[in-house]
Amino acid sequence: MVDLAVHDPSLRGQTLEIAGPENLTFTELAERLITASGRPGRIRRIPLPMLRAMAVVARPFSPVFARQAQAAVIMNTTDMTVDVSAIRDRL
């Protein structure tokens, strides 16, 4: 798909959804990344109310961190499943 996006002029300026053969939760993705890296690691969870508070409280001190916390809130509260067949049919 990346090769197609780079070389097909009709895709310029479009947002393309990139997905694998299955939908993963963030925990499943983190587990696979830890396994693939071959390094020890552990998954930590920050409760959603804490993420929301961090997104507001951190804003004056660390706007970048506040935006990351806000992005985490959005990713944890939005259905991000992808229909891979629809993408495949489109391209």
C-alpha cells in the first residue's frame, strides 16, 4: 500500500487508512511490539480519568505532553476498527 501511495498520482492529497489483516487493541499491539523487539518490557495502563486530567493540567507546563494525553483519550474512546476488505476493494 505504501508503494502504491508513493507512485499513484491519483492518491495525492488523500488520507489512506493503513491496516493489517486483523484489528488489534492497543494492549495486543504493545504485546506484539514487545515480543518482536526481543527485549523485556511491561505494559502500563493509565486510567481514562487520569488521562483526561493530565490533558488539562499539563497544558500550561508541557503543551506537547498535554496533546499526547489528549490523543490517548481520543484513541481510548473512539472505535478505531477498520474494514480491511473495504480498503482492499477501494485500491
